[in-house]
Amino acid sequence: MPHALEVHADGTTSFVSANGIDAWHRLGTVTRDALTAEEALSLSYLAGWNVRKLGDVSATEITADGTTRVEMPGQFATVRTNPKTGGTEYLGSVGSVYEPVQNEEHCEMLNLLVDESGAHFETAGSLHGGKNVFVTMKLPMGVQIGGFDRHDLYIAGLNSHDGKSAFRVLATPTRVVCANTQAMAERDAQASYSIRHTKSAKGKIAEARKALDIMFAYVESFEREAEKLINESMTLGEFEKVCEQIWPMDEPNPGKRKIDNHRKRLNSLRNIYLNDPTQTAIQGTRWGAYNAVTRYLDHVAPAGKNPVRAAEMRAVRAVTSSSDSNKAKQRAYELLALAA
């Protein structure tokens, strides 16, 4: 499975990261300074797409009797101007009420959300050949769990140009390179705000300031839940039992390869929990256990023999909310939160 970031024919990647902090997939452009909206768009090749709808969509059926063209009333194709070649490219199929939100409007909306907060653009990029776009901004305030484990705060704006999802704004304490919903979100709260791609979407942009209220409520929830975990101790044996529940050996007669992989995974998790530098201040707590699981999934879990491609694969897992990786993170949180 290739990485999801868009790589152009000349080898460049539609991704930019600010402040000299590289993404672990090692792709795209890294700057030494904070990004403006214009820089984020330019350096990630998101500017000037001119996403638009084309009518007269049809499908072709090929049978033994020949070829038949089938008209699709009310259906439109979304296309863009490729930022490198200038050619027109297909993105998706949408209905008559769908209205594109340009990448420039995407950044403008985030500016409106945080125009008085001192935030700056942190990452931006294109996924799946331009079908999806993400832009994140880092907020000046952060949270410290237990008074020492600091987490920065971000707003992530996620847009689709293929008609499959609304324009969304997510609040997250994790620096992301795409749509990564944080497993630490309070179970009964929403840390996102959506705007439909309709003719009224631009008018609703001001309304999206409600997303800031959602974000601050989410941050309070994140701090509260994380504090519970950091104040609860956990032995190595208890941690291993949680890992066995996340990755159960539930086959009656597993083969040697499966047994070996299971043992290697547990050894890696145990090593992170006991020896990784990121565990220094939180070792022996449920918060440390949760972070050990996420670190394993994001940076250690097997993903092929080529180290560069393995890093890319892990990045895709981390930024895909429906991936097995994120399901494992959610399961870890649920198990660790039970007694916290």
C-alpha cells in the first residue's frame, strides 16, 4: 500500500511542515519558520487548483451487442487544474447542490477562526491525488498533563473535493499530517464541526467559529481524561495484559509465524514501556501505557523491509481514522480508562 500523500510526476510531494519539524514519512517541504496561509498553499502545491463542476456526466456499458452510453441526470464531475502540469484532472462525482470550497477559502476560513489567537499554519498537504486536502494550525496555548507532560494544541481543517465528506474542523492535541481523530477525545463529546458543500457554505464560514468553543471544551476533556490516566499506576504485568487484549491470540492452533510475531510485538511494547526515553516522566502509569501503545503503532510496528516505505506506511496508518492502527489506539484507551 503506497502512502496517501500526493506525489507529482517530478517527484515533489504536496506536503509542507513548519518550524523545521519533519514528518516521519520524510516527504514534502520543511521550513524553518512559521507559515502564512499563502506560504502553506504555495509550498504544498495547493494554490490555484480552481476546483469546479462539469456537467453532462455519463457512463459507458460494454456488452456483447456493443457499447451503450448511459446519461446520469443531476450528476456532475469535480475536476481541478493540476498545480504542476496545468492539465484538467478528475476528482469525483457530486450532485447538483454541491459547491466546491477552494483551498484558498480553506485557509481563509482557518484564519477567521483564529485571527486573534496568535496561531500559525503548521502543516498542509494533498491526499489521494487531490481528492482530500488538510491544513493544520498550531495554537499558542498548550496543556501539561500532570504538570510536566506537555501537549501542543492544533486546529485541523479537512476538506474533500470528491463529494464524499463535508468540510470539517477538528480540534486535537496531536500534531498531525492529515485527518487523525484523537483517541483521547471524550467518549460522549464531538471534537469537530462540519460545513456542507452547498451554495450556503461560504455564508456558514462565520458560523464555524463555534468550532473554537468545541475545541476548548475538547481540550478540557482531554486534560481531565489524561490526568486520570497519569495518576493511576500500572505494573508491567498489567500493561502486558492490556496488550494481550488489544492483540489477542484467539486462534485455537496458531502457526509458528503467528506465535513469533505475537511474541516480537509484546517484546517491542515491553521495551518501549520500560526503556523508551519518551517514558521517562510517565513510566509506570496508565498514561505511560497508552503512550507506549501509540508510539509502537506510529514508529515501531512492522510495515515492510524498506525503512523509508515502512515509515510511509506507518504515516498512512496514523492519519487514517478507520485504520487498524487507530482502532488499536482507541481500544487501548478504552481498556486503560476503565479503572482510571
